[in-house]
Amino acid sequence: MSTGELMSVPTAWFHVDPLPAVGATTVLDDREATHAVRVRRLGDGAAMTLFDGRGRIAAATIETVRSAGTPRAGRAVEVTITSVAALPAPAPFIHLACALPKSDRQSTLLGMATQLGMNAFTPLKTGRAVVDAGRNFHERGRRICIEACKQSRRAWLPDLRSPRTLDHVLAHPDPAGATIWIADPEGTAAADVPIAGDGLLVLIGPEGGFEPGEVDAADAAGAVRVALGDGILRIETAAIATLAVVRARSRR
């Protein structure tokens, strides 16, 4: 089965890493097994798509659904791989360096940005930031991103990175030579700003905005100030709107 044919098959997606070779069998982990049996109501012989988060996807068939041993353990789902394909990473490469919003709005930010093909995410530490990444940020964020990939059929999980200051991000732009956008209500409309090369670093500040010195530092690093309309947007809204503009342009 070709990559296009595999992508067109309307089956539910499940995360498996590492992804076995064609003809091999594997057992879904507890979280994915629960999704398969209790949410999707799949049984023996059902088709599904597996992905490893690094661009590889596989068509698979459920061989058996059996008790995992105890009621709490739920069901064990054994599947066989029937074909494997590799998909390219979303382009252009988008690295979102963003101040964290409060509480559940982080889930909205990561989930929607993943659906829009964000390649990398760095929690941004700024002078006016009031939310820090907690000890469980990476574990919780990874789960959110996996669910978003499953929903949107994205084969690539974004790279969730450690918190960094704005100065550090500007001094070490990733990807190297990326176009840098900094959200600014007084900037140029994002839809009108060109993107040079294959990469984009997007800087989104906290609720109170970037401090003047931080904007000056971004200017000195060659960043372009971009605006997303007349209003002042929440962190997650600004981030998602920016990514939506970029992805819409990449489809032209």
C-alpha cells in the first residue's frame, strides 16, 4: 500500500513507538488499548493506523482483544502490521517559542498548535511572564500532543523543549537562519510578511506583552514584528492564529 493510499484509509490512529516491521505483531499500551476498545469499540479483525511520532505510519489489524488479567488492567490489544510508510515533516518548519498561558489553556495551545503542524515548542521565559512550566509539563504536554496527532492525522509529534529566555532563543535560533516573527499589535499583518527559507521562529509574549527591551532585542536579531488584527489576543489565540496563517500560506 502506498503512502497516499495508507493516509486515505478512514481508520482510527494509535500511537506506538517503536513501530514494528511489516508482518510483526505488537501489543498496544494501556492508554491506547483503552482508546481502541472502550472509546472506538474495536474488536478482532478491525483495521487501524499506527504512528510513531517521527513520521512513520503503519496499517495494522487487531488479532486479539483479551483480558489483561485484572479489571483495573482492562484489555490487551494485539495487532499485526500489514504495511508501513514514511511521511515528511510539516513544512515550513515552525518553532513556536511562547509564554505559557494559565491552567487548561496550555492544553488548548499545545493541542491546536500540534494539529496545525507545529514542529517544535519552547516555553518562553520573559520579564512579564507569570506562568512557569511545572515538573510534569513535558509528560502532560506529550500526552496532549499525541491525542492531537491522532485526531488530525499528524505523523510527527512536536519536539517539546525546556524553557528558555528570550535572549537565549534569539542567540540560538532554531532552525538556523530561520525567519523570526515576534507578535506585536503595531506590526505588519502576518498574512503580508514573507517567510524566507524553510523555517520560521515565532515569538509570542505573555498576557502583558513583551517588555520594550525584549522587543528591541528581537529587532536587533532581525525579527519582523507581525500583527494578527486590531485586538489584543490571548496567548494561545495569538499562537494558533499565527500558525493557521502560515499553514494556509504553505498550501497555496
